Amino acid sequence: MILYGYYRSSASWRVRIAFALKGLSYEQRFRHLRKGEQLEPDYLKINPQGLVPSLVLADGTALTQSLAIIQYLDEIEPDPALVSGSAVERAKIRAASYVVACETHPVQNLKILERVRTLAGEETSVAWARQTISEGLSTFAALVANETGPYAFGEHPSLADICLIPQLANARRFGADTAIGRIPEIERACMQNAAFERTRPELQPDAE
Ligand SMILES: N[C@@H](CCC(=O)N[C@@H](CS)C(=O)NCC(=O)O)C(=O)O
């Protein structure tokens, strides 16, 4: 399997963590987002949205959207499960994950911030990202406040941790607070786990 990504892309990092947790091997190829390589015609054939990540399977099938890719990995390699527990527990894990992946990250991705910058300038664009991320992280923290740790939901990493940790890197880039509720405790647990630690952006072959 070939994963198309970018070292600093948080959605790509999610998929790298899922691969590492599952112990599945893959090849990495890179699209430099600042150079606009995600919009080149050959890549748009793989991902018509012009976003990373994309996963190309052995038969050439291209999968897009990090959560769909992670669910695919969870289905072909169910151990360890990334969304587990009772139906209620699984719904809670998904809700916290979607707060980051559906409500926070899409509002602060490169494409959107460039639009805000064009309309309202650099300062507004950074403030937009900071506020969006702060709201998302506060909601995530509220959703996991009464869960037992050390991970977001119990003793094992889940999709919620996979979504949270890369978003914290974005938070720091834009000066958003990350010390909210249980988030520091969850981050400590995740960063002691090799699947999170070894897939960090700085360690990727395309890191600058
Ligand atoms: N919902 C998508 C989001 C993908 C996304 O926004 N990727 C960003 C990098 S984290 C990207 O490719 N940005 C390029 C751009 O905005 O032009 C997913 O989860 O895969």
C-alpha cells in the first residue's frame, strides 16, 4: 500500500499512527503542500479533492479521507480495534474524533486559511485558526472529562487519540492553548507509545 502524505499534514499523521498501531507496512510518497503538489493533475487522479492523505492499494484502488482510510485499516486488521467497547462507548469515541476531524481541522486547513488570508490578511487568518482549534480542543476535553485514562477513552489508544494528537501540533503552530482538562495527560500517554512517537512529523523523510 502506498500512502501519499506530507510530513506536517495532521490528517496524514492520523493514518501513519493507525498503520503503526496495526503493525501494517506501507510505502510513503509525498506531496509538498506549500508547493501545491497536491493539485498536480497526476495526483488529482488519485484524490480529486487535491488533499492528502490518500492510500493506493495493491490493485491500484485509491482511497481518500483519513477517517475512511483508518476504518479500512481497522477492517482489514481488526487487532487492535481503534473503536471498541459497547455501542454507547463506540459512539462516544466517534463523537470526540469527529469534533476534531469534521468540525475543527477542516475549518483550519491550508486551503481555508489561505482564503481567509486573501480576504482579511495574515493576522486574521492566524487568529481564525487559533480560535477554531481552541474551540475544538475545549469541546474534545469536555467530551472526555469523565472518561478514565490514560488515553482519551481508557487504557488503549483509540480513533479519538489518533485525531487528537496531530491536532495538538496544529494548535501549537497557531498558538492555541493545549493545556485543557485531560488533554496533557492523554498526550503524555500517547507520546510514550511508539506508534505516535515514531510517526511524528519531524521524523518523516520529507520533513524540512
Ligand atoms: N478530511 C480530510 C482532510 C484532508 C486535508 O485537509 N488535508 C490537508 C493536510 S492536513 C491538505 O491536503 N491540505 C491541502 C490544501 O488545503 O490545499 C481527511 O481527513 O483526509
